[in-house]
Amino acid sequence: MNLVNAKIEEYLDKVTPSTHPVLDAMEDLAEKRKFPIVGPQVGRLLFQLGRLTQAKRVMELGSGFGYSAFWWAVATPPDAKIYCTEGSAENAKLAQEFLTRANLWHKIEYFVGDALESFARVPGTFDIIFMDIDKHGYPEAFQKAYPRLRKGGLYVTDNVLWSGKIVEAKPDKDTRGVTEYNRLIYNTPGAFSTIMPIRDGVAITLKE
């Protein structure tokens, strides 16, 4: 199911300027490998959220080869730290290559392995937590990570409309994970959430 009219998506792609040659290279690689990234429309939203909050500690649950981390890194103050988690050592190496070329690697710390296990290794609270792991794991990750989001912080999640599969009569495991996650963010006390129908759906939860 197309969440946004194809002509509107085409228009947005055309009107959005290229931001950085390293981002262009990442987008080309993602297209070549059919690797899912948030893309420039969501990337620009992440930049705005990072800049508006002046976040100094960002935790990513699921980082791929560093595309979303790029947006957080350029948006945040010079002393900010972006903690990334990725199951593939190859992707982590690619991230280091891309983000070094962009002069951003000094703000990045990459963990290879299970996202929640890596998350547990980083002490303290976070200004922003960004989640883009396997969808069936969304509810568990939220329950473990949300308590470590500071008051006034943002919990941002990609793919919460899941190509429209959230309205199917017989959802699979990943779809059930997404629908349960969406229920959680709207019913957790102190969480104020909005789902934005950008690309595949982005949820923004403010911890009041």
C-alpha cells in the first residue's frame, strides 16, 4: 500500500536539494543493495528534531551503515555523542568509512551485536532515542529503552505504518509488533505521541 501518492513522493524528491556528497553516496549504495534507509525526507525531519532539542546524547537502536546517524551528527552540538547499534560488522565498517569522509566519526560510537544488549552497555539517559530494529522487537525495545529517555526527550521510531500492513486482517509477527508498539506509545502515561505519515510512518513521542 502506498502511504503517499506516488506523484507527491516524486515531487518531494525533486524539490529536496542534495545536502552532502557523502549522503548522496549512502543513498546510491542503499538503492544498489536494496537496503532500507530512512531517506532524505525522514532524514531532514531527524535533523530538525536534533537541532531543535540541541540533543547531546542520541541512542540509535538499529543503525545500518550510518545514514540516520549522519543526520543526527550534523544536527547536534559539537560535543554531542551518537551511540549506534548494528548487527552487521560489515555495515559498521561502512559507517565508519562514510562518516569519516564526512568528518563526523568523532561524534559516533558504534556497537556491533544485538541492539538491546549494546544499549545496556551505555550508561546514563538520552535526549533522543531513535528506533529502527526488527519490527517484532519494537514493544520490548520501547519498554526497556523508554525509561532511560530524559524528561522532555524524544523517542523517534521509523516504519510505524509498515506499508499499510497495520490494517490487515491477518497480521504477521512484525506487523503485530508495530501495532502493539503504536498502542504502547499512545497509552503509556506521560508519553505524548504523534504518528506522521512521512514515507513509511514516523512516530515521535515526547516524554512529558
